[in-house]
Amino acid sequence: MLQISVTAEDQSTNLQAIGFDLDDGVVVLNRTTGRLQALNGTAGAIWKALYAGLDVSEAADFIAETYAIGHDRARTDVDQVVRWIAEVHRAGSPDVALVDAIPANDALEAAAIYDLGDTRVAVIGPPSEVTRHIAIVLSPHRASGSTDAIPIVISGGHDRHPFILRVADRLPLTFDLAEEAIGAVFQAILELRNPNIRWLAILHGASLSLHGHGIVLSATSGSGKSTLTAALARRGFAYHADDMVALATPDGAIVPWPAPHSLKRGCWSVLAGAFPELSCQPIHTHAGRDLRLIAADRAAWDHPLVSSSLMVFPRYDAAATAAINSITPMNALVRLLEDRLFLGHPVTAEAVESFLNWLVRIPAYDIVYPDTDAAERILRDLLAGLDP
């Protein structure tokens, strides 16, 4: 069971930090910025010692004795953690902030209307990296008319101004990065579609299920995740989400976000048999890559929630032999933190603890596969090995 191990406040910076024991390390929540940091066993022990009141020399003595290492080595390790803490103190404010007004030079353009299941939204805003990306991804769901459409307004993003997001009558938010703003728009749509769900986490990845067992596929762009997800969706797996996986409290059930499959040029020949309609789809260019979109079955938007049973970090390598490796919750967390992981705003200790408790319960694996057939065999074997 996870426990809050340390709560500390530095009066000079008003920094509040909370630590959670995980595996042989510590996960630290900086409540000033809302950011998480995973520390290994030694670094975690040093962090707890420092925040328990030990000075640098005392902490080095403690680490040297605990880990049976020389004092010089222990002091070096302590100094590294001290430098990290100092960097955290300088991190400033959270990535997301509230604002009061749309910049005067942002003329709002006509709305683009999208029907996503039974939810109609109007995305409004001047041309930007954010609005262009949304227009491409949601193009298969473009609709006409604006009756009952929920307004989502995107502005800013030029001349070093942050992106500003307004959704219906909610307070506006700002984002420095386009990727963050795009994710926030999709998250807002997800929340509008599911107003009664409390979120455990929203992460970058894809999800499928087989016989009621949900699989969370987490991987960075370019790993082959979308190709694998699309292929399995035509092989008996139910498709639930790509790009963004939403998990509901308390047990991490997967909430549908079946955005169109975004298939890059390199996989078109691989998927031609499964998607004969692929060659007829228009080619979009985004971030220098050509892609085609295949919309999911409309019914997928209303698919019931499914239990998350596996977390898999897939990687395609045509020259590799298929391989699978079980990984620890800490290893899985580090990978998630290197990508996109949203635990609410502001991030609370309760939210972190709930997510980590889910993470330690779900089996996690790293897989390498030379083709989608090999990946399918691995996933079916993993599901077959789950406790009934």
C-alpha cells in the first residue's frame, strides 16, 4: 500500500512537496508546480532524509551507512539531490494558468463543427498549429450547422503569446506549448461527453480490449503504436482510443475516445488489406508527415467502459526478434512521465495516490515486435495468462 512518506514546506519558496513510496523509490509531487518526479531508491532516501530535517553532511552519513558506500560517494549523491531540489524551487508556476482576456489582435473565425457520437462541438479560432491539428484529426467528423454545438475557443499562440482555451462557460486556461493545448481541447471534449465521470488519469497512448480485458498501449510518436492499434481493431479487438487514453476512477476503467486512426505513409501498404478504403482517403500533411485518416465505427463512441487489465509499452522493430519483458511500476511511471500524463488541475496528493495505487495493480510489459502478427500473439498470450 502506498503511503505519503513526507510532507514539507520551504518557507523561503513556499514549496510544498509530498513523497509517495513506490517500489524501491519515491515519487515526489511538487505542489507548487503540480509536477511529478520519480526518484530511485538512493535519491528517494536522500530526499526523505533532507526533508526530515537532516543537513547535507548528516544526510551523507546516513546514506553511506544505509547503502554501505564511501562517504565521498554518498556526499556526491546528496549534492545531486540538493541541486535537483534547488531546480524544483526555481521551476516557477504551473504550466497551466488562468487568464482574463483574449488578445485584442486575435479575430475569431467561423466555427468548425464536429459531431462526436452524440456530442456536437464548435471549434473556433484563428489559424494556428492547434486549430490546424484539430481540423485534420477530426476531419472525418466534420458536420454542417451549428445548432446545439458547444463552443470551444482557441486563441493566442503567436508572437510568444500563450495559447488560450475557453470551453463553454468554464474559466479560461493558457498553455505555452501547442501539444498541451491540443491535448486540453481533446480532454475538454472528452469531459463534455462524460460529465459524470471523475478522472483517474489521461495519458498519451491507445487502448483496445479483448473479451472484456482492456489494454493500455503507451508509446511515443513513431513507435508504431497507431499502426498496431488499427491492425488489431480489424482482428477482433475492440477499439477504444488512440492518442489519448482516459481512465476513470476508482479502478482505471477505460473511457472511449475513438478518434480516427491517424495512419502515416509508411504503414499504408501494411494496412492495405485490413483497410481497403485507405487508398481512397485524402492525404493530410502534418508536422512534415503525410497521413490518412480512417474513422472508427460511430458506435465506438458509445462503447461501455472496460476494465484496464494490462499496460504495454510497444516498440516496432522490423529487424528484431519478438520479445517481452515485465517492468516495474516505477519503470512504467518514468516512461509515462517522459510523455504526456494528466492527473488533474491542480494536481492533488489524493489524485497522485489514486493513480499510483492503480499503477501498482496493473501488470506492465515492454514488448518489441517485428510485425503486427507477432504483436498480436504476444498480447493474446498476455491476456490468456491473466487471473480469471
